Amino acid sequence: MHRLRTMRARWLLLGIAAVLASAAGVMAATGPSGRIGPDNRIQPSGRKLARLGNLPTGGALTVNGRFAWTLSAGRGQNDIRIVRVLPKRCRSGSHRHRRHCRKRARKRIGKVVQRIEMPGVSGGIAMAPDGRAAYVSGTPEGDTSSNEVGARVPGQEGDVIHVFKLKRRSGEAKRDGVIDVSPPPGTPPPQNFPPTQTDAQSWPQDLAVSADGKTMLAALNLANSAAIVDTGSREVTYVNTGRYPYGAGITRDGKLGLISNQTDGTVSAIDLSSGEVVKEIAVGPHLSHPEGIAIDPKRPLAYVAVTHQDLIAVINTNSLEVVRTLSVERPRGIGTAPVQLSVTRDGCRLLSADSGEDAVAVFALSAKRSCDPGARRHGGSGHRSDPRRQAAKRLLQQESRRAVAVAGEEAEEEGLTDAPLQKEGKRWQLLGRIPVASYPTVALSTPRRDPTKRKLV
């Protein structure tokens, strides 16, 4: 019961545009009758659910934001499921035709447009910046009949990166071979007890692609190393990192790669041209498990989820130093466990998928007026407010007051009773937490220019 009150309390948070858009769209999402429930997979908050595969553990949006790739990585069948996130554009034909087209397009949101069988996946995925290719970390096929795939499926031995060509309009993809990232010489066998695996494995985890699309960086979790891949020639160079590398990121200029090391509590900064580690950056103590890395699209900063410390380390990529930390800790519970991070394309918000609290934490990265979803628009005759924004704020203020009343003592502890709805945020401020389904592993925002039209995926 306490957990339910806690989750309701977090509904109030909404200085983030994606949530304002969700609230404003509740009426449209639920339809004229206002019905909700398992039949139409719509929650009372207006969120729409998409049925996915076996333990979705990783995901990414296509560059145009219209489709979400989800990776099913549990025991049993592994696969990729591509889900439509934004509706098809309806631009041609009569007004009546476009109206019917838009209605049909809205019904397809949340539908799986393609399912791709995979031998095994770890959750690592990256999109090419031009939107024409996707890269997925490949692990070995399982040893049970439920894991078996046909002989035509490549990469069944694992330790590969699967390459796909994308059709940007339909969202579908086709295979384009694999890139071998076998463990480099000297890699020790995995630590299993009893020892069931004596051969070395690399186990590629997170991936990152440079802004020009020419270089890819892969964290090899069981090889204590990273793979630097030339995406054109598909040649691979290895570099030693810390123990159990997990997250991967490449700076905006494409010169520096970042790999988080779970055991050591460090981030390895790698010169991608020379293939050498230039610095080990401490982001937490031993066994603090730094995992996902996000690169700021506007500033020389990188964000690292330090899972076992309930915090996010902010690294200046020029000085290679931690310049601050952001806490997602709660006063109660066993820990929030942030695992993956993303930054909205405009650089306004940082999203943290907190697997331990079943929520997405949202931080303000800028205090610019353009980052405030409730900002006024300027017209020729003065100021006017967007009715959708105002309707969303009224709805959220009402829900926020109700959530504070339900939360009781915890709302007082976290200082929410004075200002339950944070619509404008100072830089680095925790705007709030968005309750989601169990164990979120990724949180992404669609790249719409108008903040009120973005969706949280």
C-alpha cells in the first residue's frame, strides 16, 4: 500500500514536456467513450501499452522517432520487435480522406510492425545517425529448444554485432550481416560456479555510434575490453578497459569514447584514433556498477548511471573529471537503481530509467525559457497561451494535489506539499519521477520540436 501511495505521488511531477503532452492527450487516447482497461491497453493516466516479447531489456528509437526497437533478452525466445510510436503522416487527398487517414494512423500506434528472430541479445543497441542502419549486440543461442532459430539466422555462436538496414518509412528492417567481436587473446573464461563455460567470451553489451556514423564503440562485458569498429570496413580494434565493462558513449566530436566498468566503479576514456585509454575516471566506489552512458547533445558533458549508488555522475568531457552528481535516492526503500539514461534532443531534459523504483526520473539540464513546456508564445498583439498547455497544467495540478494528499508523510519529507507541480526547473533540478511499469530499462523521448507533442517511450 505504501508503494502504491508512493507511485501515485510521483504523478505530480510534470515539468517535462512529454508528460504534459500525455496528459493533454488523455481524452484523445481513450476515445469518445472514455473507456480504459486491458482490452484497449490504455492506463487511467492515458498511457498506451504495447505488448512485447520475453523480458524486454534494451531499446532505441529510430532517428525520426517514429519507431521503437525493443530487444527481448530473457530465457527462451529472443527477438527484436519494432513498434510504431508516431502515426503515419497524412498529407495527400481531400480533407475527408486525410481525416480518415489520421484516424487509421492513430489506431496503429503501439502496434508491432516487425518481429525479427535472434539467437540471443544482451540489450545493447545503437542507431546510425543517418537513420539507415541499426546495430544490435549478439550473444550465443540458448541451449534449449525454445531458443532455437533457423539455420539462416547468422551469429548463433554469439560475440557478434548484428547489422540491419532500415526502411525509414515503413519502419521495417532486413539483415545486413554481422560484425565479429570475438574475445581478444588473453581473455579469461567467465567466472561461473560450477564452471559450466571454460571458453572465453566477449559478450557485447552497450553500443555507441559516432555523429558521422563512421565509428562504433562496443563494451565487451566478459572480455574486460572494448571494441572500436570501423563501420565501413567492419574492421575491429580492441582496447583493454576496467572489469566488466557495460555502458558505451562517444563524444560529439567523435574523438573520445567512454566505457563504464561495473566492478571498478570507473569510466575508461579512450582516444578512438589511437585506441588507447587516456584516463580512468572514478564515478563510484568498488562494485558501484556504473552502467548506462548518455552524451549531452549541446554541451561537453556525459552522464553515467551509477546503479548501486542511486546517482548519476556528470563528466566534463574536456577535463575528463566528474563535475557533479545527481541523486535519484529515496528516503525509503531498497534503492532506485538507475540503469540507463538519455537526453532529449534539445538538451533540455535528462531521463533516467530507475529499475528499482519502477519510474523515470527527470532532471532539468537548462533553465532556458524554450525548455519550459508552459512558456507563453509571443504573438503580434502580445502574449497568448496555448490552450492545450493550459488544459494539461490544470489537469496535472489537480492530480498533483490529489497525489500529495494520498502520499501524506512522504510528501512532507520530500518537500512536495509546498509546490507539488514543478513546471519550471532550475538547471540540475530533479523535476520529478514518472511512474511506469515494472523494471524500466530504457527511457526515451521522441524528437519533436514542439515539447508538448513529444512522447515518452
